[in-house]
Amino acid sequence: DIQMTQSPSSLSASVGDSVTITCRASQTISSYLQWYQQKPGRAPKLLIYGATSLESGVPSRFSGGGYATDFTLTISSLQPEDFATYYCQQSYSTPFTFGPGTKVDIK
Amino acid sequence: EVQLEESGGGLVQPGGSLRLSCAASEFSLSPYWMHWVRQVPGKGPVWVSRISNDASTTSYADSVRGRFTISRDNAENSVFLQMNSLRGEDTAVYYCARGGPKGFDIWGQGTVVTVSS
């Protein structure tokens, strides 16, 4: 199975800050990498697919980067609605594994 | 609005069975692979199973293989997860999700499964 790790596990930031979350796969996954946002009591929401493509309707302050084993999610100019938990997920091979999550909260 | 809605969760004793359903609204499931994902509160999501658009291919996580069965009825626009021999570690929120090149782009609201005596 492909293991996904994320760092940091949590971070505190202020509205307007830029933050970057890192995700690493235990083996190469090409660009088969998604990022999801989840708020308490809600289902995950797709933000980024194919490592770099922005899902329709998602604000352009979200961007994804990386290839093979190392990936990033950047949120430029954090907004109040962005405080949530973020997960990466690989769709290169089953089982489709998720990272442990990064919780972004208000400083 | 395009959406998925799960049902069928509940409280069941260890060793018992449940059948989850996932119904699609405002779009046809038939072209898509469909997935079940579960999540224990406070933990990350875990992929459980998938089924191809024509039901010819299914896959399972090791933790549920042999106990869970995924199926679909494209005429009913629904996907199902039959869960047998349930264990405490199967307790979670279960989501169905639409799969494709974008990963999981549509999720249901989830249904809670609690396995306890």
C-alpha cells in the first residue's frame, strides 16, 4: 500500500496569511494526487485534483504543486472560511490512501 | 443540485449485518466508478471499496475484503454496500463518493454505523 504523510499536522495562522501544507507519498504516484478540505460534521470537499488542477468553484487562492512523491497545497491570503482540516489522497493505485490531515486554525 | 445521499446506517451488534444505500440526484451514476469511504471522527478518511461503471470490477480494502460487498443498480441510480460480520472497528461515518479523473468529486453527507453490544 502507498503511505501518505502530511506536515505539519496542525498550524495556526491569521486571516490574510499564506500557508503551505506538504504531502509525501511512499512511492511515486505521478500526478494522481488530490487535496480535500473538511469542516466539522461535513463531508470532505475536493479542492485540487491531478496535483495542480483547481476544482470548479474553488477560489483561486488555493493552489497545488508537486509530482511523483512530493506535493504541496498553498492557500494564499487565508480567509475565515478556510479554517478547516486538509487531506491529501492518492488515486494511483488501490487502496486509495489519504494522508492523516493538517488542521488549520486561527491564531 | 447534483448530490449523493446515503442511508441505512445505524446501531448493530458485533457479528451483525447492515446494508448501506447511496442514491444519486440530478445526475446519472451509470458512467462513473463509485466508491465507499469511511471515517472515524477525528481521524482521516479511509477508502473502503469501489465498483466500476458496469459493475464488472470491484475492489476492497484488506480490512473489509470477504465481509463487505459493493454493488450497484444503474436503473435505480444507486450504489450499495452490504456489510456482514461487523466488528467494533467498522464503527465510522460511511460516505459514498463519485470517482473519476478528478478523484472523489462528489460526496454524500454520510451515514453513521455503530457496532456495539
